[in-house]
Amino acid sequence: MADPITSTFPYAVASFEPTTTGILLWTHLGGGRTEARWAIARDPAMADVVERGHATTSVDHGHAITVPVEGLEPSTTYWYRFEAGADRSPVGRTRTLPGDGATTFRVATVCCARYSVAPLGVYRAVADREVDLVLHLGDYIYEDDGSSGGRDHDPPRTATTLDDYRRRIAQIRSDPDAQALHLRHPVVTIWDDHDLADNAWRDGAKAHDPDEHGPWSDRVAAAARARQEWLPGRLRDPDDVLTTWRSLEVGDLAEVLLLDTRLQGRDRQAGDDESPDLDDPDRSLLGDRQRTWLAERLADTSRRWAVLASGVVVNELELSWPRPLRWINALLPNGYAVLDGRVLHDDQWDGYPAERARLVGWLRARGEAGGRTLLLSGDVHSSWAFDGPADEDGVVAVEATTPAVSSAAMGRAHLPGMWRLLDRAANDLAHVRWADVTERGYAVTDIDRDGVTCTWWFVHPYDEDPANRALPAASFRSERAQWPPRWTAVQPVTADPVRVGLPEAAPDRPDDLRHLRTRRRVRLAVEASTAIATTVASVAAVVWRRRARQR
């Protein structure tokens, strides 16, 4: 007989989109059930219930339930569960945002969870931290068929239909590491390309073939609908699942601006057919409506911090790559392309310089009016601390880029040993305070009234206990009193607030963890057999570069 909890609540529970007084509670009903009761309490034993109610779902809603709960206290931890008949879900823990007068706000950032490539141990590590919010910066799923990894994707084909995207998100949510994350923390998400299709833009995607995959508009509508069912957000218009840019107000301390840098306003990537030129002044990443909204929000300096969440990196990522290698596409890091002789990551803000220049102007005006801005980004499967972006008068903000949860790290995506050349090129950039291109992990950002501190944590997702093996890699602080702003290296912030946990342990690690470890060992052995030759080639390229500079 099937476990009633597993059959009735196969994806456990989750919470999303907190405000100072509210939260969205989520579950999915299995076993053909369509009705559930819910309750939210002040204690993990669910004895001190503050709200309760009844909810329904149907096939049309993908069997998902989202319950908006209001009337809660700011900066407060709550516990919740669902019941269907005699079956009870696991108890989840959530937390409301700080209100006016708040002195601190702590957010963990994650991105890029390619299920087929590696376990989701980074999620497990974040679950064991104490944060106010988890901000997912995009690529919650990957739409590809998963054939290149050690785990099969469900369905085992490229996701294009509503059922495909529902099943792909459900696969992530069936993973015990992902469930641990959602059981412990409220989550807010923005989307990036793989939530739709690789290198997506307003009217298509790099690998989207209308003859094979159907009309682009149908595919986008399917992905967006499934996403709102499984990752609900407080949309500007509940009937418009494609308009996802919005903000979270953290009392008078901060406003978190959640951008859509992937779909609605994005022109096609530069260099592609029928794409506006790279330096076209009308080249768009945000679109007119979002651009107007963003300019208005950044002009509001009533809160000490604007936290700008972008799915893609805002700062320049142009690499000073040795000239002979610029034309060997197989050696370029993922996402990079040669445009007008320059090695650019054209899918980031680098591919939209006019849009970035507009943003920099708003950030300068905000800074000179007394406001400060922190940029949070992901997508590039690597860790970066940027002093920037900047204009001719100097830096206007600082940016922290979060590494991948399970996708292959930028420096590991090609020949073994090539990461050394990439790492050197990244850290040679003048506006980069620190970068790492080889590790997976997450970041924790502490925002207070006087500054922001970001600490990057590296996690080995194959470890039995990823949280205890996680290592603080770097920590930087930007003081609010500094203008122009900059990052300053500090001791890593390793202590968490003391908060009550769940009444039961998190789910066990995935059943296939041993198989994935074995596969990884075999892969590493194969890579090691070619590492020496590749390292020699990398060193030779560095030597050539140095000699070229001396000429």
C-alpha cells in the first residue's frame, strides 16, 4: 500500500512571495483528490493556529493549490500544513518580511538547477541556513531532454507543452533536496531562459523550431502557466502570466525589484539574423513598460536600499582572451561569442549596452539623491563580486553573482584545465573584485541600514551532508556611506540567527545519490586522462599572451 502522505501530498508543501503581513501557501494533491484543509500556526506543533481554511483544485489547475494568507505579523516565523481526508502533509516553515523600522534583512540566492547533471545538494545546504527569504534567480528547470547528464529528464524530450512543463517542474519538486528547501524557507522566483527555452527572447529562442516545437507563443504560454501553478508569484495582473516583473517591499529598509530580463522586452541576441546591431541605441532588454516602471522605482529613495534582481549579469563580462583562441568556439566559455572581434557574453546585459547605459544613469541619479543599489544576478554558473556598473564618472552600484546549484560550472564546461585560463581572464578585469569559475554553491546577503554584506558558499552536491561540508569562499561588504560604492573584503559571515526549526527532520537524500557518485568518479577519471595535455596547452597560451604584451 502506498504511503498516504506520498500519494496525497507527493510534492510536500511550499510557501512563496512573502510580504510583511502575508504569504502564499502551496501544495499539490495526488490520488485524485480535489479538496484540502489548511492551517497556519505560530508553533511547529501546530497548536497555536492563527488562520485556517479550505481550498480546492482541479485538473485545469494541474492539481496545484495556492492559498493567499493575510493578517500575519511582520518578521515572524510561522508553520503550516494541509490535510485531505485523514491524510496530513508534512509541516512547512515560512516567514514574513520585515516591516518598517527593520534593521536587517537576509536573503539567500540560488540559480541554475539542471536536474540531469548533478544532485541538488546546494538546496539541501540552503535549507539548513537561517534566512528571511530564498531568491531563485532563474533556471529553476532546464527544458532540454536531459540526454547529456546522469539523470533522465521527465519527460525524456524537450519540454514544449503544458504537460511537459508541469512534469519537468514536478520532477524537481519530487526531489528530496528541493523539498527540504521549500519546507524550510519562503521562496521568490524570477525566470531565465531554461525556464522557457535556451537563449529565449521576445519572439523565439536559439533552439526553438516552430515546425518541431509549435508556435513560440503557445510554448511560452504553456511554460508560464505551469510556472504560476508550481511557483506562484503575486503578478501585476493575475490573468497575465507573462508579465512577471514586480517588487517586494521590505519595510523602510529595502525594495526588491524582480526583473524580467528574459522575455517580454528582450530583442534577439546580437549577431543573430534580423537582430538589431549590438550598439543600436534602441536595442531593448526590458521593454517600454518595464523600463518606465523600473525608472520610477529607482527614483524612489524613501527606502535605503534598492535590491535589483536580474536573471542575467549586469556588469561587463568581456574577456581578454588570447587572440588565437578567440576564433575557436569550442574553447570559449558557455554563452560567449565573438562579436566585432570582442569576446562577449551576448546573452547578458553585455549584449544590450544601450539598455545598460540607461540603467546606469538611473542608478547614478539614485545614488546622488542618497539611495543605494545592490544588484543580484545569476545565470553564468560562476561567482563574481563586481564594483559596477559604472559610467565616465565612476561606479554607481555593486553586484553579486551567484553560482549554479547543479549545472556545470562555467570553467568546467569544456576541456579539463581550460578553467585556469578563464579564471585568470576573469580576475584580470579591473572592475572584478573576486571571481571563481569552477564551483557550485549559493550566496547569502545580509542587508542592514548601514551596508550590505555578501558571502559566497561553495557546496559539493554529491556529499552526504552538503550543509556541514559547505565552505565560505569569499565575503565582501559595501558601506552605505561610501559613494562611489565599492566592495571591501571582510571576514565571512558564518553565524546564523537562532530560530526554531521544523518538528521533523528534512527528507532523506535522493535514492540515486550513490549511482550519481559512481558516475562522477568515472567521469573524473576520464577527464584526468586528458588534463595534463590540456593544462600544458593552457600554460602555453598564457605564456604566448605575456610575450605578446611585451612586444
